[in-house]
Amino acid sequence: MKSSSGSSSGSHSWTKQDYILVSLAILIKIGDGVEAYLPGVITQKVSCELGLSDFQEGLLAVIVYLFWAIAVMMSVFISKKLGERFTLLLSLYLSIGFAILCAVVPNYYTLLLSRALTGICVGLNSCATGILLAKLVSFKEVLTRSAFLSEALGFAVGGTWVSILGWLILDLVSWRVFVLLTSIPLFVPPIIMLHFCIGKETEEATQGDSELEAENNVAPTESDSLIVTGNLIVYKNSVLTLHGLSNQACSSSATYALDMEALFFFHG
């Protein structure tokens, strides 16, 4: 009786798949948050070891956001060509590879290259995560709630994680070891979930079920867009609070990258 009443009122219950998808989005955004905050935590030690100028220090932070913005502009096209699940797996595997590269680089220019490549990975999964959720969640409310949890909470947790870990162990280990300890463990759980919990068959079946998608009204509406936009502003302010105070160029780059992410999420 309770069930029929809930059904008639149009309410829905979250499915196991919904919880898995939201957890996946949060974990991916935590990893993105770590990559965004990482330069602010390690730049001083990197500068001491490699003898960087003020301009080189600023460029080390800016390069991530610059290539993040470039990748966002390509991410919708790549996701449509390769599929969102494959795009996410590709970006996560490459993030692990570039984290290792960042830890073993011999000089400033190879470090700069590794951070640029990491920015591309973050940009690729930024849009792919939102599109995958929009296609696979069982009803619209899951999408709006997951937007808040992943964009605002996930990014904040990532920034907090790398900041606290830096405070605790950065004086005890080299910055190279620190990069490996902060980044790689966070990319492994989403990879496992994409392989074993969200299979290719699930993605293809949901893509082909257009009638169910229309019935459940999964596609983001104008109100959904406003909610996600608000969360992107929180996301943006978190970045600028840490990085923008010391480097105006970094502040502008971060703003541009995040504005491009919002634009391509809604209109791509």
C-alpha cells in the first residue's frame, strides 16, 4: 500500500546502481581536487630542490588549469566517440601514469609536462563523469544530488586530504614520494568500480533505452543546471582561495578552466 502510494505520487527510491554512480563521481572528483591543490602544497619544496624562479613557480600551478580548460573543450567530443566509461578509464589510467612521471622527472621542464598532461586528464573526466551519470541514473533527483556531492563535497575532501597529508608527512618525505602517496591511491577505487560495477553492457543498455530515459526525465533541466552551476562556483572559490592569493595568473586560469567546464557540461 505504501509502495502504490509512493508510486502514484511520483516518488522514487534510489537503486544500488544510483549509489554506485554517486560514489564513483565523488571518488573521481576527490582525485581531481587533489590534483588541483597539489601544486600549492609541493611548490615550495620543488622550488628549493630545482631552484625555480617566481615565474616558474607560478607557471607550475597555471599549467594544470590551462590544459584542464583545453581538455574540457574536447571532452564532450571524445566522450561521444569513445564512450563515457572508456574516457573515464583512459583518464584515470593516464593520471596514474602521469603521477609516476611527475615523481621521477629529472628537471623542471619534464615536471611541467607531467602537470600539463595531468590537467588534460582532469579536464577529460570532468565532463565525462556528469554525462555518464545523466545517462545511467534511474531518475532526475539522483543527478541533482550527485552534482552537489561530487562537485562541492568531493572537491573539498580532495583539497582537505592533500593539505592535511602535506602538513603531516611532507617534512618527512620528499615531494616525489608525496605525489605518489596522495594521487595514486585515490585513482584505484574508481577504476575498480568502472571495471566491475559499471560494465560496458550497462552503459550500452542504458543508452539504448531511450523510452525509459524519457519516462524518468533523467536529462538535466534548467533547474538542474542552476544547481550544478552553483556547485561549480563553490568549486571555483575553493581553488582560488588556495592558489589565487599568491598568483593572479593562476587565479585567472583556474576561473577560465572552471567556467569552460560549466559551459561544456550544459551545452556540449
